[in-house]
Amino acid sequence: MTPYGGLSAEHLEQFITRIERLEEEKKDISDSIKDVFAEAKSSGFDVKTMHEVIKLRKMAASDLEEKEYLLYTYKKALGMVSEEQ
Amino acid sequence: MTPYGGLSAEHLEQFITRIERLEEEKKDISDSIKDVFAEAKSSGFDVKTMHEVIKLRKMAASDLEEKEYLLYTYKKALGMVSEEQ
Amino acid sequence: MTPYGGLSAEHLEQFITRIERLEEEKKDISDSIKDVFAEAKSSGFDVKTMHEVIKLRKMAASDLEEKEYLLYTYKKALGMVSEEQ
Amino acid sequence: MTPYGGLSAEHLEQFITRIERLEEEKKDISDSIKDVFAEAKSSGFDVKTMHEVIKLRKMAASDLEEKEYLLYTYKKALGMVSEEQ
DNA sequence: CTGCCATTTTACCGGC
DNA sequence: GCCGGTAAAATGGCAG
């Protein structure tokens, strides 16, 4: 059944409103992040490098797992591991 | 003066940590938004159209006209508009 | 039957290699497309609008109407259409 | 100067046409890739795993560099590396 | 048919 | 103020 007739317009309005509210909150946080970068910059740190560091920290955590997983995947693809492994 | 000697390492760590914390919060909100869209979808609404509507609501009237006019110009140049349009 | 014993490893390697080769070609073409857009941009055209136009050309007439109608319905539900529209 | 007057319409047409042509080629390649996967599948290989393998092969190359780079980046952020490094 | 993943597109932000 | 690259969002496609 298509959402027309009954309360659909209010329904839609509610969803839209909730989303727009959340997007505002999200924007506030983005602004806070910007502020922190600005503060760091005025303390003498290089913003671009900080971005790199953060990005790499995010990646670093999962990298090791992935590397081990790569080996396992190869073996599996070639039928070199038993099922329960 | 370069930020070296003294408290720089801790300093940097603090900035990075604050930012990472904020980015987590931001991600939580993004997830919430996704949830709302999913809920709307399972209520029968079309997610893509909802995105369009939200975008339009955000856009100021003058911007809209500008955008529409530019698109029209391009379509005309490519023969994509009929006479009565 | 699992693909193991005999030539499976070479077999897999061949498939993977063929795919990776094709993906490279695909990437080259993507790059070419980017180049053309860049060229158009430096000739003074608006890239975003070009994307829109291309999308519209791809879309069949009936799909377009459908899409337009759906959007109109949502806007109406949200009070975003004036009477004369 | 805006691109209107003179040969702009033809100009635009040419750009659009070139792009559409390239997109067709790209689609052909995508189809070829799909074919290879289908062929592999009917030879008994698991498509999902193949995707994983390909993805990981792409990542494997750059992982090591990244890890070393992370350390370097930290040092740099703290002013612990000299300029020419 | 649904959910997931890849790609593409858009927006943002810092640098010049 | 513009350009470039970087990160997020959105769309589309594929497997299950």
C-alpha cells in the first residue's frame, strides 16, 4: 500500500523534521571540530598533518587484522584450510 | 616557533583525542539519521525523494532559480527543450 | 565440489589477473572522463550542470515523469507548492 | 567571459558526446568483468571471496608504506624531523 | 526483495 | 577568491 490517504502527510513531515533536527546537531559537532583544529593551529601545530595523523590512526587499528585476514583468505580460496579454521 | 620541546607531545595527543571523540559523536548522529531514513522507508516512503525534498528545503529561493536557469540554458543548447516549455 | 586439487590455483590466478587487468582499463577510462570534464570546466562550462544534463539524457521520458510526479507529491504533502504551481 | 554566444552550443555538445562515448566503453568493460566473474563462478569459485581477494591485493601493496609513514607523520607533527627528511 | 558494497557525486576545508 | 585535494553522502549494482 502506498503511503497516501490517512496520516501520511503528517508522517512525512515528522520524519523530515527529525532528520533536519539531527542534521543540525551534526553541524554543531562539525563546528566544534573546526574550533579544535583552529585552536591547535594557533598553538603551532600543522592542521594538514593533524588530519593525516588522525586518518592513519583510524587505519592503523584495522590494518593488522586485515593483513592476517588476507593470508587466510588466499588459503581459503584455494581450499587450503579446513572448515573449522 | 615550532612546537617542540616541553609539552608538545601531550598537547598534540590532547587535540587529537578531543577531535576523535567529537568525530565519534558525529558518527553516532549520522547513524541515527540513517535509522530514521530506514524507518521512513519501511513506512513506505521513498528515501531518494525525501533526500531531494530536504535538499530543496535547505536551498534558498534565489539559489534555486539560479540553478534552474542554468540547467535550462544547457538543455536548450543541447536541444532538449520543446517549444512550449 | 570444491575447486581444489589439480589446476585450481593457476585457474584462480588467471581469473583474478584478467579481472585486475579489466579494472585497470576501466580506471583509465574513468580518468579520461575526468579529463574531459576538466577540459570543459576550463572552457567555462559548469561541471555539475553537465552531470545533470547527462543524467537527464540517460533517463527515459516515462521515468522522468514518474520521478517528477513523486517529487511533486512530497512537496505538496509538506506544503512546499504554491497554488498556481 | 561566460560561454554563450559563438560556438558554445556545439562546444557543449562535443564535450557531452565525448563523455557519453567514454561511458559506453566503460560500461562494456564492466560487463566484461561481470562475465569473468560468472565464468569463474561456474568453474566452482566463490565470487564473494574473489572480490575479497582482489580488494586485499589492492590494499596489501600500500599497507607497509603506510605504517612507516604513520610514525614519520607523528614525528613531523611534533617537529622531530628536519626539513630535508 | 533486502541488505550490502562499490562507485560516483557533492560538499568542505585548507592553501595559494 | 579560486583551486585542489580530502572526506562524506548518495546512488546504483550484485549477491544472497
